[in-house]
Amino acid sequence: MKSTLHTTRLKLAEPLRISRSVMDARDAVWLSVEHGGARGHGEAVASVYYGLDADTLGRLLCEAAVELGRFAEPESALAASRDGALLPHDTPPAVRAAVDSALLDLVGKRAGTPVHHLLGTRTPPAAATARTIGITSPVQAALRARCLADSGFTVIKIKGGSPDPADDLARVRAVREGAPHARLLLDPNGAWTTAEAKRLLPRFAELGVEAVEQPTAPGDPEALARLARTSPLPLIADEDAVGLDDARRLAGRVQGVNVKLAKCGGPHAALRIAEALAGSGTDLMLGCLTASSLGIAPAVHLADRARWIDLDGHLLLAHDPWQGIGGTDGTVRAADRAGLGVRRTEPAPEAAAEPGAATTTGPPAPGIPGPSKETPHRAHVA
């Protein structure tokens, strides 16, 4: 198999402010795996929170490409990825997810079947996705909520965690007024103390918030579980639920777990978490980082497994270099085409001569070149 890497810059349409940072762009690294004339793609995005910049992702994906080159066909590589035996155990989940997704895309294309078939679902999943409103003024929040409702969005996710909790209450109240029929989710990104959460949760319940993600600082899942026992609102663990072990620890003790492929390790890892939660009373939320449609698509193929869908990362971009999962009308849809069902909205990088692109066809000589770069890296991604 031949593997190629390509790095690009994903700029947001406008900066997104959350409790711990402000983001206006992300670097993305695309992994393309080719065999027998078919090509599969996966994406990993840089994240300060997860300690991964584009250079680190490029290096780790180069190492993954070496492992892929040891397999005679992608089907056997996918089986190893599914079983967690393809890459070293300390490989970051974002890298595992990109590799798992690229192999699913390639194997699906070779078999002429969409990825959701490979993952056990015959009907193409389609689901209403939340659309995020960052920390902003109540006036701006109300205007955005009204526009989103007019566009077809029925679920709105509001970022919280302002220094003054009254600002969060005012923002949620404004969104409720701007979109009176929308389902509301709230995400403080761990900004509250337990005492603040106990005081604030009833007030947000009165405003019609449906559920709250990670209200308290991550690192003490036991405290989150205790809070969930008496909360008037469902609590969804996010930063405290990274992988399978975390999900098992919290199963039946919180009302939801937010599964992001980039933090758990890919579609097959997400399925293992879904199986672990089944019947426990803890529901699944599918979330994402800001990414292109290529990065979001694998999760869309799992959308039928989740109670809450928050797959709007591609909708936050000024320009999405991939297409195929929709979302602008409030609904994301898995295409019934072979593989992930996404396509480039511009010529693919492999179609042009790119000196320095990382390409491997098997165990390479020492010193694989790094990924090609469309734009210089900048430091302020989150």
C-alpha cells in the first residue's frame, strides 16, 4: 500500500470562544492510503488541548504509514486496526482514528459499499446535529439562534463557562428567546466548581436546557458521577471520558458520554464504547473537534447509535475542502456511496506535484520526508 500525507490550514468563519480558549483555525493532516487503484482518506487535526501540533501528527502518521506498508492488502490492515493491533499502544487516539478512517474508506471503496455497512448499519444514518454558539453577547447569541432555527436547526449547543455565570444564564435565555422550539445543550467545558454546578444546574433546567456537558473540571470523574446523581439535568461526560476504560468507569453513573473519534481512537473504538454503555442507562453522544467533512464523516456513519449528535465541526469553517455529509440544514447524512462518501471540493493534493510529500509503499529508508504544507503553521490553535 502507498500512503501520502498532506497538511493544510482550516480557517474558521469566525473565532470560536470557549471557557478555556479562543480558536480561529486548525491545522489538519490528511492521510491517503492507496491500493489497487483505489484511495482512502482520513484526517487528524491539531489540538493544543490534546498536545498535538501538525508536525507531531505528520511524524506519527509517517510512522503509521510504515506499519501500513507491511500489509499486502488493506483488508488485513483494517482487521488489525479494528482489533487494536495495527499501531503501538501509545499512539495518540487522533492518529489511530485517522488511520482507521482511511482504511474504512479504502476497504469500502474496494468492496463498493459505504462505511456504515462495514460498521453494521444497512440504512444510511441521518440525524439532527447540534450547532454550536460560542461565548458571545446575548444579543449576538439571540441573532445566531434565530438564523439557525430559520435554516432548519432544531438542536443548538451553547458554550458556557464565562467568568460571571450570570453571563451564561443571559446567553442561554437569549438563545431560548431566539429559537423557542430548539433543543438546547450547554457546554461549560469544565469551567464550574461542584458548588457552582449545584447552584446553576436548576436555573438552566428552568430555561429548558436538555443536558449539560462536562460541567466541572476534568480529572475527578467520581465527583462528576456524584453530581449526576442529584442533577436536575442529564450530565454528559466529555473531558472525563476519553476512552473505553473511562466509559466503563462512568457507565450507569452519568447520563451520557461524549464520544469523539479523535479522543477515543476511531470508529471501531467508538463501537466498543457504545457496546460497553449499552443497557447501562448511560446514553451516547457523538461529538467532534473542528474539522473538515473528511474528519467528521466517519462519526456520521455511526450517528444511529447516539442519543445526542454534535457533528458540526465542518460547519464552523470558512471553507470546507471536502463535501458529502450535509449539515447546513441542521441534518448530517451518511452518503450511500462507497467508502466514507466524501469528495474534495478542489483538486486533490495527490493530483499535483508536491515536492516533500510523505509517501511510503512499504518499509522506507531512514528519514521519511515530512508532510507537504499548503500554509505555514501558526501557534494559536486549540
